[in-house]
Amino acid sequence: MTQPVNRLRPRRSCLAVPGSNPRFLEKAQGLPADQVFLDLEDACAPLAKEGARHHIVDALNNGDWTGKTRVVRVNDWTTHWTYRDVITVVEGAGQNLDCIMLPKVQDAQQVVALDLLLTQIEKTMGFEVGRIGIEAQIENAKGLVNIDDIAAASPRLETLIFGPADFMASINMKTLVVGQQPPGYGADAYHYILMRILMAARTYDLQAIDGPFLQIRDVDAYREVAGRAAALGFDGKWVLHPGQVDAANEVFSPSQEDYDHAELILDAYEWCTSEAGGKKGSAMLGDEMIDEASRKMALVIAGKGRAAGMQRTSKFEAPEA
């Protein structure tokens, strides 16, 4: 019987690596990013795409990607490169690949088409059918309008990703600085977009990932933009430069104080609902009342901390009778 695939992988930092650059492909293996995606799309010039496919296959098969989610971003379905990207990469390195990222997704049928192609390749090659996931990148107005159908399009789907540069162009946003607020608008110009992506992701048990911040040397500005997405509940953000990796991992992990507090809530709730704790539906943890809703919130923070490898620095002690 086929085992269920874990679609909820750590993705605090999602590192973009040009597939046409063997040196960068090698360097990426040693960086502490949760996910690395080897890019055949925007990072590769048209004349370099065919060679990049083979560089990526070699890197996946012979590199050391221990602890990382391994993803390849193919070209979008409006180009003539997509099918050959998928066939070359998956036939050549499918057993060392976790996901295919599909850019510029505009409707559910584009995800369905990729799912069908992956299934045919897996069956042909004798791979486990359905193991390779799909990440869908939302990069224009049509994709956002159709996001609910996109999110429900395939059981392979793992993430919805905001692609800010193409999206900003698609709606004629008046700025050339990707990810920063456009001048003349007093509120957060990205709030609706991010929340719309997040609602679709959570409805269908997917992860929500924020896109790149192109001012790669301004790590403080990166932290600020990443913090906005993290505060809403996003699971991670793209990194374009090694200097952004640590910032992403930090921003999308709970603080030590919050992690400890979440674990204490879980312990306290488990105790208070037990026989020894009086089978109560709520209890006090210090000056705070906790109940089932508290437990659900704590599970989110504790889960993120555990995924990040955090260790507790406090211990729950049941109150004396």
C-alpha cells in the first residue's frame, strides 16, 4: 500500500539557484536553506535552458542535498520549454526530486496538466506515483482570481507562492522596486494579495510562501518585508542571496520565548483535561486561562519550533493539589 506523502515540509527559506550555473548549484548544497529550487525559468537565458536541464539532473543525482527540500522550477505552460523541462528533469533525477515548481499559474487546468505529465513519467520510469509534489506560483491577476480552483486542482499540490514582480507588472502597479510599497499609497498594497493566497492555502491544507525581495544587500529591509508575511501566517519566503538565508530562518521561526510558552500550554492543557488534572476543559497557566482554542494556537507555534529544531528551555510542573 502506498504511504501518504508528507506535503508539509519546512520551507522557512526557499533558495533560488540558477540551473545554468554549476558553481552556484554546488555552493547551494552547503547553505542552511530549508528548500532549494533549481531554476530553469527566469534565472536562465533562453539559449542556456537546454544545458541547464542537464546541469540540474547532474546536481540532483550527485550532490549532497541532505536536509533540504529539492525543487526544480520549470518554465510556464505558455512557453515551448515546459514539457521538455519536466521530462528531462524527472526522467533523469525523479528519485532525487521532491517537487516541481510551476510558475505563472493562471488556472487549475495548468496544474492538472502538470500532474498528468508527472504521472505518465512516474509510471514509465517505475517511480512511486504521486510522490513528486507541485508548487504553484501566483504571478498575475488571473491567477489570483482563480486561486481557489488552483489550490484544489491536484493532491500533489504543496504550496502556493506569491510572485511579486510579475504580479506588480500585471496590475500596473506604479513602482519598480519589487516587494516594497509603491509611493502614494498609504496602506499595505500587498495585504489583500497575501491574505487571498493565505486563505486559499489554509483552506486546502497547503503552505503559503512569500516571493523574493530583490534588494539583496539590504538584509534589514528583507527582514521587514519577511516579517509582514510571517506575521500573517506565511510559512516562508524566497531567498535570492546567501545573506538572506539566516534572516528568513529566523523570521519564520518562533522566538524561544514563544516556543517555550506554546509547549507549556500544550502540557498544561493535556494535564488539566486528564484524570489527574480533574478532567477540566480549561485551566490557569500562571495568570493566563487556557482552553481548547489555546491548544490549537499553541500547536501551530510548537509545530514551527519543532520543525526548526528548537529545544525547550522550560518544563511544565503540575500544580499541587
